[in-house]
Amino acid sequence: MQETHGREGEYIQRLVFMMAKPNPKASMKRVWIDSQTEEEILRGIREAKDLKEYDSLSNAAYLRAKEDYLIGINFSRLLSIIYGRRVAKEANLEKASISVGRVMTCVLGMIVSREREIRNFVKTKYYKIIGEFGNQDNSFKAEWKVTDNSKMYNSNKLYNETGFKTESDAKEFICSLMGKEGVVTEVKKSKQKENAPLLFNLAEIQNECTKRFKIKPDETLEIIQNLYEKKLVTYPRTDARVLSTAVAKEIRKKLKWNC
């Protein structure tokens, strides 16, 4: 039996099998568990499946590894040979290598595209109309927005549905409303259900501490690491922001016991 998680764990285990050369006639099953609790381990053993049912998972991991070699290693070498000297010269370096990756190149492409959008963005000023209604004891502010039955509907004077392209057009429209009474035709009330925030991962808690306490990410990590060593917080270097069902059951038990 084996207990591994995800594509990478499956791939590593298959590589071990290839090197160990186990008896091909031996029956092998896979134990898949979400935590190291006794209850979850026993469940995983009871529900263990034949290894062949995870062949697709293994194949996916194998293909991913080959892509890393074919795209990452080969293209990194090729582009470094072709353009390495030019890059080094432009960057005023003695040597330079160019890294290409199955994931990193795509992410870099998205960053470059976004940066180009930001650099090419041209600020455009437009003018909104905000009115105050009621009396001194009971008043509210409201922002004008064009509707289907408005005379300004589809007007080329509008920048968008809430603003005018020029200040003069906005003032002209305001003047056309002077002396007229507004009528509240509809009042809508709604309740929104907001889910509890996800648990912190390292990146999120570093961002929150930077905003709230103005401390650097490495300081945050050091503080959390100290708390972790004192068993006051969970493992800090994790990307997970949710708890598995099995772990959640254990927490509920511990909370009941503490109460």
C-alpha cells in the first residue's frame, strides 16, 4: 500500500516502484487520506483502491515533468546561447542566462501585458452630478445616473452612464433640472450573506500585517515562526486556506473537550 497526495506524490511513488522493481504479480493498493488522524488513516485503509485506478494521475504528472524538461531546460539553454550575450550587454553584466518555464513564461507574459496596459493608460476626466435632497434634519445624497427614459439616454455628451465628458454639459443639464421636483419611485432593500473569511496563508497574513501594522514580510514570518514553535499557531509556510473535512472533525472534538 502507499499513501501519497496529488500528482507529484503519485509520480514520485511510481519512480520509486520503477527503481525497486516490485513483483509485477503483487497486488498493490493506494491509500488516500486527508490528514494523519487515526480515524482518517483507518478510513483510508478500508477504502483503499487498486493502484491502476490512479494511472491517469500518474500519467498527468509524468507529462508535466517531461514538459518541464522539453520546454524549460531545452529552451532555456537555446535562448541563453542565442541571446545571452546581447542580454548581458544590455544589462551591463559579464554573463546572462535566460530562463524559460512551463509556468513562469506564461505568468511573465501576463505581467508584461498588464504592465503595457498600465503604461499606455490615458487618464480621462469626466464630471458626475451629485445632488442633496431633503432638509437639514433628514437629507441624503444621490448620484445621477442615466436611465432608458432619460433625455440624455445614448447622448454623445456622456462619458459613461454616470458622467459627462465636459463640465459645461454637466452644468447645462443641472440647469435644465432646476425648479423640478424629484419623486422617489422605488425603494429596494436587500440582505446580503457574507461568508467568513478564509484562513490565512503566509502571503495573506504578510499582506495584512503590512497594511495594518506597517511591518515587513520577513518580520511577520519571524513572528509567526516563533508563535508556531510555541504551538500557538498552525504551520505558517503553507498555501492552504481551508481545512479538510477530516481535520475539521478533529478540531470540533478538541473544542468540545476544552469546553
